[in-house]
Amino acid sequence: MDATSPTLLRPLGLLAELTHRCPLGCPYCSNPVALEARADELDTATWARVFAEAAGLGVLQVHLSGGEPAARRDLLEITAAARQAGLYTNLITSAVGLSAERLAGLAQAGLDHVQISIQDSEAASADRIAGYEGAFVRKRALAAAVVQQGLPLTVNAVVHRANIDRIGEMVDQAVALGASRVEIAHVQYYGWAIPNRAMLMPTPEQVERAREHVDELRGRHHGIIVIDAVVPDYYARYPKPCVGGWGRRSLNVTPSGKVLPCHAAESIPGLEFWSVREHSVADIWRHSPAFNAFRGTDWMEEPCASCPRRFEDFGGCRCQAFALLRDARATDPVCHLSPHHGLLSELAGERREAAYVYRRHTPTPAHATAQGDRD
Amino acid sequence: MTQPPGDALPTDARPHLPRGVRLVDSAAQGGLVLLAPERVFKPDAIAAEILKRCTGEATLAAIVDELAATYGAPRERVLADVSTLLRSLIDKKLMEL
């Protein structure tokens, strides 16, 4: 496929992973297990160039994420640059390390929206899951500050076996905090969640109750808060259209400037990623080997290749196919038409009560430096 | 201001986008797009004409009058179409009255 292909669409969203540094240790973090070092992070000016190039290519929204984006001292300048590029600017934060004063500056710089993740409705459990004492209280404080600034707030409630029975309480808290939107985000098994799968996996009964619960909450809170929720992968019959299709609608820039079709793409061996240090965003979108690897439908195997749903779900998630089947071209085994679909219920059944493997930032810098990573 | 679903919208209200929802003209994406938290909507031609007028200045009645005059359509029908769109956007927290 090349730039003239009619199937090459323009991207709508860019996930900017500003840093992999984060004070929290959530065991389901979507960052890769091999984290990037501070010394390798892009500087302010390069991010500004990336935003301008992305906007020129058609990107409408940027998600400032991480790690914890507030770990960047230049978050204000980065936010202002995104807004100056004309992008809808969304901050995805753990809320730890971001003061109300700093938030006010971001609002003034043009920040459009804030998303705060929560770990549970009960403080002790939330802090235990985050691996950070006092995180719960800080999140509530920042959420209040967001609403006070007049900024729209989304609460992202990450659910798994330890908290899935408290979805109602978490939604109630989001309403009380003044959020306009809440995401019930079932843990997805990538990155750090893979070594923690047996400790995080909900039971089938919990998932069924959660589904009923969400329906009931949507009825009760209609017009008050928007509730987004999807069926968790391992209990679904059809796969999710991961990132809206590979290289189709979104791109992800890592702290060091590598551009990925999705945040987990580096887990697939053999893909060649290009960096914004050497290429423009438009050049990468059109020509980088990683983006063209699974674009369109030509790469598909059966049962996807002849399936009428292939333009809806694009074969599901490539990273999941590789993680579970060691074949990135295979049908995502979440699909009940996959010959390997039975593997998911088998893996979901492997539940175990044990300590989480917390995400910790001890990266190996790509360029060895004496400075290392102190944060 | 909130409205129970099914009730008529007050025609003296001045519909406007809430903070965090923006209508932008994107040359690269071929026209107007409504940007909201984690969402992008591409309005069709009729919806775009309605959205452009929801700036908080004009009342619902004035918007309907103008659209009916511009397109030579029956006012009742325009009111029904505009109300349907606005109500659906209000439910999604993409519009305020």
C-alpha cells in the first residue's frame, strides 16, 4: 500500500506518551514491560513539531499520556503547543504529581479535557492496587479541581477481579465528583497485565453481573453521566476493532519518538518502527513498514479473509493474536470463529490469589548515559 | 437546563456547546467536525447547518426560523428535526441549553 491507495485514511487521534515515568505501580499498566528512559525522551520543541505535523495530516485530537504526563516539567509548554496546532487536547493523568495550580495553568493554555483513572471506590483497596499510599485522596482532590476549572472530566475506572463488584460505587463517585463521562475499562491483557493476568482476571459470574450492573446504571444516570463500557476480551464472542483498524485512524508516539500503530505494537517481533527524529509524521503514516504491515485486509488469513465482519473489526487485535498464538496474522482468538477461541476460557480459568507484579520504572536507556533515570 | 426525554425543548433556550466540545473546520478531514472527549463526530450537511448556529447567541426559535427561511421548509418540520438532533446531543453531553 502507498500514499495513493484509496484505503489509506487520515488519522484522527494521536496518543502522545510523553514519558514512561509514573509514581504509580498499577499491575495492569499498558506501557511495555521494557520502559523507556528519561534520557531518551523527546524535548519540548520536537513534541511541538510532531503536533503541527500531525494536525497537518488530519489528526484532530491528541491524548497527552504516559506514564504520568505531569512527570514532564514542560507539560504546560507541551499542552500549549498541542492547542496551538489546533488539536483537541486531552490529558490522561493518574492525578499524582499534578497540583491544582499547575492544572489551572494547563486550562489557561487551552487544555480541552481531563481523564483521571481510579483504581477502586475504597481508599485502601485503591491505594493497594495503585501501589501508592494516598493516591485515592489525591485523585479526588484533582478531580474536584478539574471540575472547579470548568473543564470536562472523564473518570476511567479500571476494573478487574478485585474491584469489579463495586462498579456501581465507582460510577456514583464519578457522578459525585462532577464527571460528565465514566469509562468502565476492563483490564486488557497487554504490557504489565500479562504477568498479572491470573491475579486480575474476573470470574465469568462477575463479568455477567457487571454487564447487568452497567445496564442498570445507564438507565439510572441517563442524561447525568455518559457511561462507556465494553465486554472484556476474554469473555467476548467477537473481537474489538483494535485502534479502529491497524494504521487506519490513530497513531501512538512513544517517549523517545518511535511511532507505533498502537501502544502494544512493539510486542510483535520483526516490525520496523520509524522515529519522529528521522521522519515526518506524514511520511511515517504513509510509508513506515510497521504501519503498512497489517493495513487493509490483504494480510488476513481465514476465517477473517472471507468474513463479512472484516471491515468492522479488522480481524481484532494483532498484538493479542501474537501474545496468545505467536502469530500476528491469525484471527484474534477473542473471535468465536477462531479455531483457538477455547484458549481464552482456559486462560481466564487460570485465576490465582497472589501478590501483584507492580509496574516499576527501572529502564535500560537506549543510549547509556551517566545520568540514568532519577525519577 | 435538563429536559425529560419526549418533552418539547423550550424555544427561548439558547443552545450552545459545553466546554470541552468544539466545532472545528478541518481542511484535512474535509469539513466541519465536532470534537468531544474521546469522540469525533462528522455531522452531515443538515446537522452542520444546525450546529453552526448553536453558539449560545440565537434562541432555538430563531435558529428554526432562519433554517426554515433559508431552506424553504415547513417550520414545524424544521423544529422537529432540530429538536431531535439537539436532544440526542444533550443526552450525550455534547450540547447545553
